Amino acid sequence: MPTGFHCNGNGEHQNRVWETNGKIYEYTSAANPKMKPIPITGLHAKEHTSGPTRVTSLDGSEAMGIEGGYPASSPNLLASFLRISVGECLTTNASATSQAFYIIHGQGRSQTEYGDIEWKRGDLFVVPASGEKNQCCHFCLNDEEAGSGGAGLYWVSDAPLLSYLGVVPNLKKFEATYFSREQLLENVERVRHEEEAAHRNRLGILLGNKATHLHTKTLTHTLWSLLNVRPAGDMQKPHRHSSVALDLAVYAPPGSYTLMGKEIDSEGNVLNPIRVDWETGAMFVTPAGWWHSHHNESLEDAWVLPMQDAGLYTYQRTLDIRFSTEEIHLLKQKIIR
């Protein structure tokens, strides 16, 4: 018997107790269990353009059948809008390994345990975790928007993932990182004028981090983000991926929208699509595995900023991003064979 091991003689009783917690299923009936779908929903811009200082979260936990009493916009992520009136502050807390903040409008600063960061419209910053509650205090200095009277921030964290796992963060996985609006737009213009731009599925820039540079090349080890522009009169052909997208419409002229559905036809069009019209400053959910195409029928550029848990999926080698042109080619090959 190993040194220090003590047997109290009630092992058989304990076995019977533990047995009551087990379940056994026939494989084919349980290998792909039916789970509640991820709802196509979102938050309106009014949640950050008017009213008192507050946090408004997109909580779809009940619709997704998530147990545990914690809010979630997707199984792994929580998306929220912060509304901060001029001259006021707002404290956010999250038991998360990654938190991203995009400044929709306004100007101010945020106090974090990693230092203070000043921000303005179009900036983005991410902070890591180093404790059970990762707290930030956000101050609005001015609104920069006539009549809004405050600042609006888009806040996404991986808190639901940690709640599901039953863990708290105790290790900083990356350094606090900041992207200025000028830096982002300059790089979008750079790729926009590259020779290959006209042949790409999307026109935008992926936001990376030094900590993920050698592997996933994502915003953090769990979060992924893209600043994507849809030129006037243009459409982005359908694609799909295993991660859920929490899309923020940064600028949405009338006639910009997304079509999404579970299948595409032989021409690469989304079958029986659900249409989600963009609203400037609003966000919406694109479910995992659904084909979706972005359209801009206006005379202005449209901008969208998706946040996904694709850092995690990329690391697991399960992102499985597919583009309609490639899918059509594969389908035709199968038909020929």
C-alpha cells in the first residue's frame, strides 16, 4: 500500500454512491446530441447612444440552455455595450482571460491593473487576466458626437468559457495591447491597394498579438477580430467557420446587411437565408457553422468588426473556415467522380 494512503473500509459504499452519478448511452444515439441552437439576436445602438451610464449585455444563456446562472452571448463569449455619460465613470468586472474594448464613439481613459489607457473613437485595446476579477474603470471625458452626451464601448470577454469550465484565471497569457484608429485605417488602406485585393474573399485586417504571433496570429489566445470594409456596391461571397461571430456594425449605410443560412446552393448562394440589416453601432450574432455573406448596396463603404472565439478554435485546429468558391469546386469534383 502506498505510503500515507489510509483505507477506512467504506470503499464499497463509496463506489455505490459514485455509481449513481454515471450515465451510459448507446453510441449512435448520443454521439451527436441535440442541443439548443445559438439564437440570431443582437443589441441595438440605443444601448450606448443615450440614457444613463450602464452596462448592457447580450444574454442568450436561457435560449442556448446554458446552466449555471451566468450570462453568455455565445457558449464561450459575452458581448456588452458600455454607456458612459460625460464626466462619469463605469467599472467593469470579468472573470476572464481576455477582454476586448472597441471605442464606438466618445473619448476618455480606462484604469486597469496594467496601467491607464487613453482612448477615442475607433481605438481598440485588450487586457489579459491575473486574478478572479479583472476590473477596469472607464471615464468619459467628452462625447465627440453631437447630442450623444457620452461614450459608447463594445466589450467582449471569454468569461462564459471560464464559467463553463469552473475555473478562474491565474496567469497572464499576453500583454495589454492597444490599436489606434489611425493605425487600423492605415493598414486597411494598405491592403486595399494591394494587387491581390480584388480577388480576396474579404477586404480587411486581422488583429494579432505578439503572444500569438508564432501560432494562431489572433487578437489573444482565445479572441479573434477583424476590421472588415465592404466597399460601396460590393458583396462578400459566403463563408462559414466553427466559431460564433459577434459582429459590430461600425458604420452601416442603408442597404448594408448579412444573409445567413445552414446551406449554400450549387452557385454558392445561401439557401433560405435569414437577413440581418446592419445598424450603425449595433451588433448581431452569426451562429457557428452557418454560411453567411455580407452585402453593401449603398453608395458608401460599410464597416464591420466581428469578435470571435476563433483564437481557441485555431489553436485546437478546428476552426474549419470554408469559402463558397472552394466548396462549389469540391462539390463539382464529387459529382464528376
